[in-house]
Amino acid sequence: MPWKSTSIMQSRLEFVRLADQGEVSVAELCRRFGISRQTGFGYIRRHREHGVAGLSDRSRRPLSSPAKCTAGMEARIVELRAAHPCWGGRKLARRLRDLGVADVPAPSTVTEVLRRHGKIDAEEADKHRAYQRFERPAPNDLWQMDFKGHVAMDVGRCHPLTVLDDHSRYSVGLLACGNEQSATVRDHLTALFRRYGLPRAILCDNGSPWGGCGSAAATALEVWLMQVGVRLLHGRAYHPQTQGKDERFHRTLDVELLQARRFADLADSQSGFDRWRRVYNEERPHESLGMAVPSSRYHASPVSFPEQLAAPAYYETDQVRRVGPDGMTHFRGHRVKLSQAFAGLSVAFRAGSQDGVWRVYFMRFAFAEVNLSEGEPLISTVRDVPEHPSAMSPV
């Protein structure tokens, strides 16, 4: 995996930077970086006392940090939220006090506990947000992802996979791939999710491996992302400017790295990518950020990657159907063609605002509409495509 080619010192520097931002607990960051909490707190203390030199290998002593909310209290909050999934932080905090629970945290702390445990529905929150520009207002609201074509090496070809945070322009991933297959993307995304947490959504074009064909098509990668809890958005066809930030990142990568040298193989490419990515994120001034660096505006997501995928759960009023191996299911006397990517999985039909129109959900995501008012079912894709493309201005 690409993390193995990153130097130990670079990993330690990135760890302490993310820890200083305070958006994700140190314990969670330690898990993502594969180190013990004792080691992680040691790095933070030594960096504060001695700077970069303090991160060099040396003997370590255990440190501890007081928790803002005890594990027992977090368990009570999550349990109460499960019983009342529509309640927010204020209602949950008041109910805990009414139940006689001692030392109930502030409603804002309760809300943060819900966010940290992935109990706040990002899609529902997005419905109440009025966007005035394409740039998302916070890190991890949206990642842009694409392949930058292929690059010739001394041995074979490299297919750079780029993942960029829309708000901060932080390069979440710059990965040297041997192909552009779905399994390769999934493996790399899993590694990124484990380190940086889950974004609300990822924006891609309509090409392989994330694009689909057909009215309600969905790829295996898209279905997996929905199971993980991330919506895959697709840019409008023939509008590459919708992913303008990632397109501009590709040009910068071309000019500053790919045209400057030729790599021997994938390992050599990844090593070069890692060095350039660190400079891009932490040293290179970015004009659209007011000459700040992307790392100054980025923090890791508090929503952790689920190592085990949850089974779909739906409302009692939903019409739940199982999808066959051919992507077909039966609904109200009709055969409805969905996608083979859903084979063996359950989907839910919910009545829409118009008579005879039903929305089709997988997990909490609506992915298609079925119109039964004309006799034969008419199926259309439901995709949340941004209406305000990002400008491809110089960075």
C-alpha cells in the first residue's frame, strides 16, 4: 500500500498536525496511523517541546489526556439516540437530565458525540444548506476523485489516482496505480478512509470505474460506498469544469512533477508522489486560499471507517424488495430493472410526491425513481449533481 513508501518522519509530522487541529480524538488518530496511544501522545508532547527534532527515534514515556466525555456517557448518549433517532443534542441532553443522569454534558458536546459516532445524517443536513458557491463550506463535505490518465515509466504505466478535498484543496491521496479497476480504487479508498475518516460525498465523472450506463445503473464501487456511508456524486456529462479543482490539481501535478522527471516503476512513482504531495499540502502557497497552504484548512473527518458493513435497514412503511442476480426485482406486478451491483441486496420503495412515482433507496441513499403511472415502469437515476461548477482559476 502507498503508506509504506512514506517516510516515518513524514507520517509523524502529519500525525501531530492532525492531532493539533483537535477535530479527531488522539486515540482515534492513533488507531488510524497504527500506533499506540502512548506513542501518539509522546509524539505530540515532544513536537511541542522540541519541534521536528523531537520526533526522532528516542525512548518514550506514557502520557495521558483527560477525556472530555467519558466512555460510559458516550454509550448512554448513543443508546438514547438509537431509541430516538430524530432527536438532536438539545433533546438528548435534556432527556438524560430528566432521567437523573449525573454530569450530563452540554448539548453541543452531545451533538459532537453523535457526529463522532456517525449518527448525524449528512444527507438530511445537506437538504437545509443553501450553497452560494460550489466550494463546500467545511473539510470532508466533498472529495473530488479522478484518474489522471496514464504516465509512462521505465517499466509499465502508472495511473495516478487523485483525491482532493473540495474545501481546503488538500491532497487526501495521490496514488500510483497499475490500473484503473474498481478493486484498485476500493483498496486505496479503504486506506484513505482508515486514515482520514469518511467524507460526506465523493464527486467523480461518468467514466470507468465509477460511472454507470443505463437509467438506474450503479457500479459495484458506488454500492460499496453507499454501504460504507458515502454518497458518490457524478458530474454532468461533457462538463469537466464540474471537477475543476481536481482538473487544476492535475495540471499542477503535470507541471511541477510529471514533466520534470521519469519514474522507474510504481514504487518509484509513489515515492515521488509522496514527496511532492507533502510540499503541495504543507509548503506551497495557494492563491485561492489567500496564499495559505491546504493543510491549514484541512482536518481529518470525525466519522471513522466501518470495518464491518451494516445490513440495510428501512422504515416499516417501506416496500422492501430483494434484487435478483440479473439486477431485476418485482414491484406491484412489474419487473423493475435496477443494477446487477445490487444483486442479493435489499432495496426499499417509498412513495414519491406524485401519484405512481416511487423512489428507490439503498441504505439511506435514494438512487432511482420508478414511474408506474404509464403502465410499463419508467426508471430514472437520482443523482445530486452540483449546479455551480468550480472555476478553473489558477492556484
